[in-house]
Amino acid sequence: MLDIKKLYRASILILCITIFTTNCIYLQLTEVNVQLLGAARQVSGSSYYIDTNINDVLIDCGIFYPEDQSIDYDLDKSNTDEKNTKLDIDVATIDAIILTHAHLDHLGKVPLAYKKGFRGKIYSTNQTFKIAEIMFENMILKSSNLGKEKFIKSANSDKHHSHPNCKWKNKIKEPRTVTANRKALPYDGICKICIGLETRDIMDMFVVLGYNKPKELFEGFTVELFDARHIPGSSSILITMDVNGSEHIVYFSGDVGSGINGLLTGYPNKPREVDYIFMESTYGNHSRKKEDKSFDAFYNQVQEDLYNKQRIWIPAFTLDRTQRVLNQLRYGIQIGEIDNLPAVFALSTTAKKINTLYDQYFDFRPSTLNESYSMSPKYFEYLDVKPSITITPSYIDDLDFFHPFVKSVITDKRASIYLVGYQDPRSIGGSLKNDDRVKLGARFIKVNAKISKFSSFSGHLDGQGVIDYLSDMKINESIFLTHGEYQGMLELKERIEALDKNCIIPDYKWKLHIK
């Protein structure tokens, strides 16, 4: 006689096995697409969309900077502000964002992603987490100030404004307000999207990862961070995926440091073997040693200008570029290449926060540094101490009440302007790269100041650096060049192919299909 109880138990067992097996199959990675959503044949807007049958991941979520629109290399030439206020995918479906580092062209769209519904986890190193908080706070603050009157503190109230030669001393008696009437900055559109956000909303989503500690984000998908030596906390990202029972390794270099910038020395860390690598190529056709022979030219120029009692203006990014300039000034004195430094002014509230963070890792500040944060128009008007060095944010010229300072420098035959890296084409620095006159407000101003360019401050590998980086890696499939100018990519591609490695220059929205 058939045992009903045994039959029932067997049926339940079979059902459980079926459900378990079905779920295992369902949880298995069967298809992966890696889509390029930024930094395609251009330097900014880094973002890679990893679309799988289980979960979706973004590698970086960065803003775009203006490109040279006169060159046609199949670039996405839609308006920069428009690109910075839209996303190409439904971020509400994204489960995780993994950040390489805290530069805006790699994380500047994260607030926008949150605004558009992203509620997953954000993975980064601890240093990236700390710097990101400063950058997001700055963006959200700008969003609340756009088009509004700003309170301007009296220069007399700043304890640092005490240099005996400062002509502005006691010139201002009362605080005042000004209305910022300026050209649009590349991140203005993003800042408008940030209206109503709180920094904490975003920072609570972060999960901190350490270097060289693999973490499985979901079934068959493991992430590992490598020290890229670009800025503090910068990472290259190794993704290992088990797709249909086969292992596939995809590597995102992020921005890779040269190891010679004076702060993060030493060679970047990397894996021995990968299948695919998305490789940055920012300086793919450059050789910094040929251009300015490392920092020797910088020391010589500073020494000469200070000896001649000139004032030096350095427009520079507040994150890492300002700190590198300060470090090289300090180091130049230490090794005897610079006799002495007069007043050094670093003018940015964001730079103050980043400098404080950098204090945890580096001894980089010159003893003569005056970190001044009053944004008084009169402060800049009377900032003519000679000799002196003034470091400002790159976009200072876009604010009308800074025009007296900018005009006084660019028209001064005894002044020097140092361009120490990328300059937005819409900024004064961008104009100074090629023109002998610049537009300031509604007027064109003839440039009398001496212009000097230094590429050694870049935190990127040059062309030979990329070749060296790739040459001792086993790359089973392909190298994809991203985050670079197209002409430089073409030249670098030829050099890479000479190493018998397959190299591709993908365009915008190109996909790598893995199955």
C-alpha cells in the first residue's frame, strides 16, 4: 500500500530542490553590458554603466567640462550645461555607484543621481569619502546662492590681512553685499539641480572600502580597489565577474598618477592580469619632461619673478592642484632652488577645507602662507603686494567684483601668470593659453603680463607613462582608451598596438558585451 505521508514528504523535497535550483540559476550572472556614458574621446564626464541580469552598477558619475567645439571627432557636442543636468539612464534602477576619486568630472553628478531617484550604495575609499563631502557641500551651497545677494565680509575683519605692504589695509570700514553677475560656470546647471538637497542625504549612502580588499557586491560580482596615486584616496577599480560559469575581469584605471607630483610619490598599484581595461589617456600624446623638464622650470621662474619683485597669479583647481603648487613652493625652499617666499595668498573657502584635510597626510604648506577667505571686492582691488604669490580658484575671473584684481594683473608688465594645468576655455586662464587679449566683462583687455605654462603639476601619466603602465600587464582581450583628447588617443593607440596589444577608441554610448 502506498504510504501517503512518504509521498507527501518526497513531493515537498522535490519542490524545495526545484525552487533552490531555480533561484541559483536566476542569481547566476548570464549577461553583462559595459556602456561608456562619458569621457568618450574627451577628458571629462567619466561614467561607465555596468548592466547585468542581476544588478546594475555605475563606475563614476562625473560632470562634463567644455570641449574644443572646433574639432570634430564624433564628440557628443550637445550643450555642456544640458549634459550636466541629465542622465542617460534611469538611475533609480542602479544598485551601486563605485567612485574612483573625488574630482568633479568623476563624481559631480552624484547629487543629480540622488535627485533622480538613486538610493543604492556609494562605494569609495575613506579619503574619497571625506573629500567628496567637501565637494558636495560646496555644490549644494552654490545652489542656494545662485542669483542671490551674497554677504561680503570686510577685509579688516580677517586676521590674515596684516601684511605691512597691503594697500587695502583700513580701506574698508563696513561689510557689504554684492550680487554675483557672472558668466555661467560648467557646473551651474548641476548646482541648480542640487537646490533642496542636504549633504547628509548623499553621505549616508557611502560605504568605505580599503585598497586590495575584494568585496562581493552581489552573486558573481566582486570589486577590488587599487591605489591609483592620483589624489588622496584615488582608486583604480577591478571588477571580477562569473558570467555563465566563466571568469571575466574588467579593469577601470580611473585617473592614474605619475608618481612625481611631490605629494603622492611612488608608482601606482595595479593587478597583474585583466581581460579588459578602460585606460585613461589625458596626456596620451604629451611628454612633460620635454615640455618643462619636471619642476626645474617652475623653480627657476618663481626665483626670477620674485627676484624682480613681481607678483604672481596662479589660477588653479582648489582640489589637489592648489595643494601641489603650495607643496612645490615649500619644497623649492627646502632644497635651495628658491631663496625665500614672500606673502603667499590662497583665496578659497573650499581650499581651506581641503588644505585642512591634506594636513592629515602631508607636510605641504609654506610657512608664509596666508589663507584668506574674505571675498571682498576691495580686498582684490588692493591686493598688489610685490613680490607676492596669489593662488585663486580657476573661475575667479567669472565674478564681476573680482575684475579689478584680474585686470590689474593681466595689464601689469611686471606681473606673471602661471598656468599649471587644465583651464576651462570659458575662463581667463583658457583665453590666456592662446590669445594676447582676453574678454573681461564686456571689454577686451590687452594682456601685458608674462604667461608661463607648467605641465608637471598634472596628476596624470603622460604618453610614456601609459605605455609603461600597460607594458608589464597581461591583457587578454582589449584596451579601451578613454578620458583623453581624440588626437592624443590616436597617437597613443599606435604606440600601444606596437606592443602587440589590441587597442580600441570607443565613442559615446559604445557597449562592451560579455556573456
